Amino acid sequence: MRKLTLLLLALLGFQVAFSQEVCTSKSDVESINEISNVTKCIVTGTNKIDGSKKASKVIVVSNRSRHKRRLFENKEVHTANQLHAANINIKAENSNNQLKINDLKSRIAKINNAIEEENSRRKISFDTVDQIPQFQSCSDSSLSIVDCFNHEMQKHLVQNIVYPEDAIRKKITGDIWISFVITNKGTIKNIITTGPKDSDSLEKEAIRVVSLLPKFIPGKQNNKDINVTYTFPISFNLDNSLD
């Protein structure tokens, strides 16, 4: 148990020292999302010979790897008739101008909507985005944005992930790669997993845990909220004892 504690402390120390580096890679998931992983979660399940149950052990190693111009014309009007005619002309001109302005506003609105829709579909990787997404609790943290993200992600995984009992019984192990999008609204979507043969229960557990993530403060690119892709592996291992 003392060795396990020392290992955990060493891993966490490594995370703080190298919080802006990429720890590993996985071509099949990266090809889908074009991102590099940031966190590794190691889950060790209990495979007790006497059949007794014990909680799963979780170790998390985190890395981290931008006038309208109006033209007014003044006209001289010398007689009442000329003034009346001028008023009619001005009203007609103003009416036409208003129609043109309304049409222009409508076109601008359509362009803005198209840009917003395109931005909502656009994705950028976690390790290249200008400003990474943040947990709400990080907004007033003394930690750096990256360190706080890693800390909160670690805490979430440790508190929620459980080694599936059927996977323990069947002695199923392996790395589950999980990728998802933190949207420009701060929500989680497009969760994708990949893993070894017969790892369905492990993949379901990975999806369950990611689905429980809280709403984020969105990431930013060129000072605009944007979708950010995030990928990391969860390594499920079995041990005869956690002692």
C-alpha cells in the first residue's frame, strides 16, 4: 500500500511538471478527431481468489500537451412648391433606402447565421486551441487553466469510474480510447470509443463516466467559442489483489 501511495504521488508530480505535453498516441482515434491525447486513466480491478469484493483502484496521469458611411446631401428649396416636391422626393428616397437597408440587414443576418452554423460544426483539437475549455470550478482557481483542467478531470475519473464486474469475471483487460467533443455551448457530444476484442462493457463504462462530466466553459479560438475535441486512453488492468 505504501508503494502504491508513492507511485501515485510520483505520477501526480510528473503531471504537474509536464502538464503541457502529450503522453501517448493512438492513430485510429486520432484519425477521426485529429487530436492528441491528454490524459491517461489506469483502472485496476480486483480479481480476488477467495471471491471477496474490493473497490477498483484508479490512477490518472494527465498531460497537456482574433464604417458604415452615410452620405447626406443638402438641397436648397426656394419656393413652397419646390419644398413640397422635395419632401415627396425625400420621403420616396428614404423609403427606398430603408428597403435597401432592411435587405442588407437580412443578408448580413443570413451570413452571420451561416458562419455561426459553420463554427458550431467546426472542431479543433485540445492541444492546439487558443484557450482550452474549463471546468466551472476553475474560473476562480489559483491553478493555471491547464493544471486546473487536469486536476478536475482526474478528480472526476477517480470519483466515478468503476471496473465492470462482468469484465472482472471474464478477465477482460485493455486500453479503451475515448474521444468526445466539448461543444461551443460547453456540453459533451459525439462520444466515440475503441478498444480490444470483447471490451464492450469497458467501453460502456468509459462512455458512462464521460457522460457524467459537468457543463464546461467553452474553449475559444480567435476569441470565439468553438467545439474542442478531447481524447485519452483508459487502461483497464486486473490484479489478484489491491493490497
